[in-house]
Amino acid sequence: MKKILIGIITLVILAIIGVIVMFAFKICPPQGPWPTPPWCRAGFTVYQYEVDVKPVALTQIKAVNMYDTWGRNYNMSMVETTWSNVDSSFDRVQKLGAQEVYVHDFDRAVYNGKFDYKSLDYKFVDEIFGNDMRDESISASDLKKLADAAHSRGMKLGIKRNLAFVDIGKFVLSGISGNISTDVAKDYQEFNSSHSEEWIRDYFNKWQQRLVEKAKLYQSAGVDIMSVSPGFQDPTFAGHEELANQLWRDLIIAVKQEFKGQVMADINVYGFNDGNNAKEDWTKYDFYKTADIAEVKVYKILEKYRERFGDKPEVVGAAMEAMSTDLNNKAQAANLKLSVFFAPSSYENGTFAGPVEFLDLRNPAINSLKKDYQEQADAFDYFFKSLSGKNQIVRINAGNFAWDDAIDPEVPALVSISASFRNKPAEQVVGAWYNQK
């Protein structure tokens, strides 16, 4: 029995070594009943759809936001890389009619010892693949390649940020959680439960230093637009809004001294539309006017329009028009030119429910969602229609665009329910509107 067990273990080890060698040298096995390794595929299935839209010429700057990942394993297959898909993806973005393309860079807070969200004993560092087996910071050489790829296609390159205070890796790598989305959200809520004045001053000091160094890097690489907003797990400053507002201004001014392109700052869509975001009073903020571009992120029709119009497909157009009108009016009242990032999901009722963590493969709630490509396509069409006469909205940033054509079941990741519009009917809708003269 012992010899049989040793034999089985030996065979498993040899099989693993064989796969590693095949991957390293891109060796492909002959066709057979066994699965084809991902690196041997000729490519993913490209789908063609017929869409019925009647676009008119848009007056806004037209941009496309790449999916917020940089690195490998974004389809959970361990072999794909973003950098190997830059040219093919930017070709598609150019074909869509985009004037700008945005890619996300990554930052991570590393604590000295155990996680303590009230501690000042942390620093910002580059993200690494080994943390969550997916994302990493963009290297200087890759930044140059991205800038050259965008410029050679007549597009500007923008860099946005994804900051992680919560250790996502512990949920991804532990193998015990069946709900990454809830676990991360719980930790993030704890992180943002309260921040003292001391913590806020320390945070801005560290974040400003981080961004000034990034500004030098982006300037050298030829980046055209850089965001200063942390994104993903951004801190809130309830009770200290006036202080945070001034520190934001100081940070933007410091970044502008090193970066000669356009500086972008995010505005929370609830804060901008309603004057508050949970406990945070956004009426006390105007720091974003110090930036060159102020952007709100819209992932869904906000709840108050759902309450007003309902959530049936036939009301989406009216709800979208009301939301765009309010954003435009708020921008006009603030004497602000507004950029709107819009990224609806492609699952049933996703236009009202918003994005989900499509990589949370062990979560039954995620697995139970049903894809609905038409709903996403309609959401984009209604959004573009709603921009007519909205002169304060000067930029559209369509998100998100995947780095390849992969859609499940060809890969484990549930791309079919995500906010990616690549290789879905919505891609043709965006292209029809963006290319209309």
C-alpha cells in the first residue's frame, strides 16, 4: 500500500513538473480527449451581434476605461497577462472611436505587524502579484509601452489608481472563505468606521509623497492624464471634511508641480448628487475644482431613481434621463465641467443592482446570477441618449473594457455577468455612438 501511495505521489509530481515545463517553453500536446492548455489556444471565441441603435453625434470627449487589473491571472487561468494584450486591446479601443484610454495602476498599504486600521504604522508600496495572485503595479517600462501604444493610435493615456487598505490576499489565498465580496466589504467598513485628525494628516502626508513619486514616473513615461484619487478602498473623512478638503488641494498642487499633463480627481456620485455619502458631508468639498478633470463614477441607476421610477426595463430610459439631468444641473450650479464614468453590468437587473465581484467563484449568490447582455447594451444606449443637451458633461468614460475576448465557460472567471462590455453587444453599441459623426 505504501509503495502504491509513493507511486501516485511521484506521478503527480512528475505531471506538475511536466505542465510547468510545457508552460515555460510553450509546448503544446497533440489534439486528444484531454483539455488543451490555455497557452495553446488559437484565441477565444469572438461573437458578432446585431444591435438596433440610432446614434447621434456626441459632443463629449470619448474615452474607454480598461478593466481595473494589471498583471496576470485576471481570468483565473494563471497564464494570461495584461501586458501581452496591450496592442490588441488598444486596437479595439481605437476602433471604438475613443480619444482617451485609461489603465489602472495599483497601490497597497502595508502595516508593520498585524492589521490595525487606526494605526499610523503603515506605508504605501507597489502591489505585487503574490499578494492576491492577480494585480500588481505597472513598471516604468510597461508605462512607456502603454503610452507609446496609445499615442501611436491617436489616443491619450490616462492612469487611474486602485488602493488596497484591506488585505484581499488573505481571503483569496486562505481557501476557507466562500464569500470574498462580503469578507472584504466587512473589513473595508471597519477601516472606514472613523478616522482621527491625526490619522487623516498622516494619511495625506503619505499619499501625497506616494503620488508625487508616481507623478515623476508618469511624466517621464509620457502619460497624459493621472488620477490622484485612491479608488477601490478610498478613505472617508466624516467629521473632518474641511481639513480633508484643504489637504486634497495641497496634494493636487504638489502633484501638478511634477506632472505636466492633466490631473484627475474623483467625486463621489452620491456626495455630488445628494450632498452626502453616508456620514460624509460633500457640501464641504470643492477640492476637485483644483484638478483639471473631475469625474463621477456611475455603475448603476442610483437608488433614488429606482424608488421614483421602479426597476422594470421599460423605465430605464426615463430613470437614466432624470439621473443625467440631475448630474448636469449639479455641475452647472457648481460651475463645473464634469466627466462621467459609466459601467453597467451584464446580468439581469444589473442596471439597477450594480457591479458584483465576478471573480468570487465560490459565492453561491454570484453563481446564481443570470447574464443579460441586452440589458447592458440598452443601458449604454439609454445613457448616451440622455446626454443630449447636457453641456456641463464634457467627457464620457465607458467602462469597463476587458484585456481579451475571454468569456466563461472558456475561462473560470464569470466575465459574462461583469461590467466588461468587450465581446458583448454593448461593445457594438458603444462603437456606434462613439463613431457617429
